[in-house]
Amino acid sequence: MTMELATAADQRRSQLLRGVLDLCLLAKIAERPCYGYEFTEALAADGLELVSEGSIYPLLARMERAGLVDTFRAPSASGGPPRKYYRLTDAGRAELSGGRAAWRHFTEAVGRTLDNNPTGGTNT
């Protein structure tokens, strides 16, 4: 793959992720309360290594202001200052549920569009 195509693919991937990062974070928070850096690690483990702390914290703050998450402080296992943990609110659970349904509908529609091959060529 040429550098230009790799860059275009990375940009597309970044744009796609930007559109669903809030849902990915809500899904991670639904698994268990976490602090900010843990989200970056968990998303990277799921293959979303493009996500940085710089994009996580502003989004968490917006979700907190919107009432989708609330926070609590807990001691750090390393003995450092207490960490701010995030957990879902009822509104956050409802948002995640609706977002999952919308994502499934969207990906099914995109899949149908991309898999449609009226010219008879191969699907790639």
C-alpha cells in the first residue's frame, strides 16, 4: 500500500472512530467503573489504538455534564493521589442501549451498500 493510501485509510478510520467513540466509552464504563487512562488501555486492547488520553478526557467531561456518567474518587493502588472513576448513570445506560441499536442499523445498511456488486465483479 502506498503511503498516500495508508494515510487515507488512517484518516477514514480516525473519522469513523470519532463518530462512535462516545459509545465505545459508554460500553467500557458499563463493564466496570474505570479511571481515564484505563479507558485508553482497554480501547487499545480492543484494537482501537488510535484513541489517546487527549481525546478521552474531554469526552468524559462532556458525558459527565450531560448526565451520562457520574464520578467518584478512590485511592490509587500505587499509593498516589486518589483517582477519578467513571460509572454509568441510568441516562448513560439508556444512551448506550439506543446507540447500540443505531450502530447495528447503520452497520447493516453500510454492509449492504458495500457488498452490493451490480457489475458482477468480485467484492473486495
